[in-house]
Amino acid sequence: MSRESAGSAVPAALSAALLFALLFAAALSIAYALYGCARRGDGWKEPGMEEKKVTVSGKKISYAERGTGSPVVLVHGNTGSSRWWSRTMDLPGRRAIALDLPNFGRSEALEVADIDAYADSLAGFIGALGLDKPVVVGHSLGGAVVMAMAARNPSLASALVLVDGAAPSGLKTPEEHYPYIELYRTNKAMMRQALGAVTPTMKDDDFLDALTDDAMTMAGHAFAGNARALARFDYSGMAGDFKGPVLVVWGRKDVIITEAMARETAAAYADSRLEILDGVGHSPMVEDPESFKRLLLDFIAGL
């Protein structure tokens, strides 16, 4: 397969979503103030999950785990946290481990926002827990992190699952979008609107509130910093240094990652399969968790 886009830009649909979010941010902020939309569930532990901490390169990393068996490491996307995986961690016969990357959630911050720095933290995390050849799953920005980690450490993982992730050639955000990105730092209502756009088929207001709360804990420099990190990300010609099996998952309703980007990712690996999900958008693990779990378990069973 040949690459269908290089230096992929954020699609026009996302631009419309950002403008829509800005238009309604003021009204939604008033609604939050009137109705006191407080944090739903102060703890980060969902039922059946155990929250823990580990130190990696001098930084405390928060993570949640569930189950026993062969390890599956779950890596969230931009503005994310381990909570994004909470509905897909009951994997029979597997030890599911979802971390908060540094700069996110309850983990400590780095001085930079950089995909390679996140990838090195992920590799250090796997080593600190003594995990042997885990399956590593990455969503969105987390897909780029997993791609970089596996290219830099080709023998660390047994297999990869890249879910609506950035392509090897990166993801360019138009310069005119950066003022809106900075607004997310302090405008919770605008953040909630944006997260709704990347979870288009999820119908759970309480869970969306919790994801929004988590997003607001991201390190301030990472809001624009993560977008710029994805723009300079380029593992073209290097992603394929990982020779193990790779499952690429893409939701047809995704407003950020295009089908061409998903196909570029799949084409980067010698042993890959692209799975297109018609009924979901950018975040299948929260939009249709049961179907996502079945897909993940079927892939792991075939390794």
C-alpha cells in the first residue's frame, strides 16, 4: 500500500467542530455555573479497577489495573486519562493496565510536551512494572506514542493496537486553530463540547462530565504543546522497525483521523490489519466498548 497523505492536516470537519464549540462556549459556561456541574466521582477508580503509582525517570506515573494474566497496556489520547479505558478493562485472562501518561491525569508533569518523551516514559513504565512482551494499545495521540515506543524499542511489545491514531507522517493542526486550543485550558464547557465531538455516538452525560474533568487536569503547556508535538511527529520509514502484528482500528465517523491516514498507518507495517468500524467515531472504546473488547480479544487470541 502506498501512503495516501503526507504531513496529514486536521480535516475541515474538525475546524467546523472547533468553531461550533467556540460559538456555544459562553452559553455552556453559564449552564455549568447555574447548575453546578461538579466533578462526577472524585476517585479515579472505576468498579473493579485498582489505582497505583510507579516512579519512572523520577516522575510518578498513575495507573489503574484489572485482572490477571498476560499484560495488555492501554495508552490514552490527547487530554485523556486512564478513565477512557475503564469500560474495556475487563478482559478475561488478561492483566489490563491503563496509565496516565506524564502531563496527564494524576501523573506528574514533564517539562516538555513531546511524543518521543511520552514514548520513552511508556517504555520506562513497561520496564518498571516488569511486563514481559505486553500487547500495547494506543488511542489517538496515544497511537503516535505507541508507534514511537515500538519503533524505538522493537522487542518490547508482542503486538500493537493503534486506535484512530495519528499516521506515521504526523497530524498537522492549522495555525489558526491554536488560539482555540489555548481556550480549552480554562473553558471547561468548551472542552466538554470538543470531547463530545470525538465521542459522537456515546450517550452518557455523566461519563462525558468525568472525562471532561480529567481533561482539565492536563499540564497547561501540553494543550498547544501536544498539537505541535503531533505536527512535528514523523516516523515515516521508521514505524515499520517493529515487526510484530499490528491491528489498526478506525471509526468511520471520526472527524480527526481520515481513512487515508488509517491506511497509511496500516501500510507502515509488514504484519498489519486494518479494521474499519462503521458505527463509531474517533473513540470506539467509549462509544461501543463491548464491540471494541471483542475485537481486541479476538486479535490477542490469534497471536
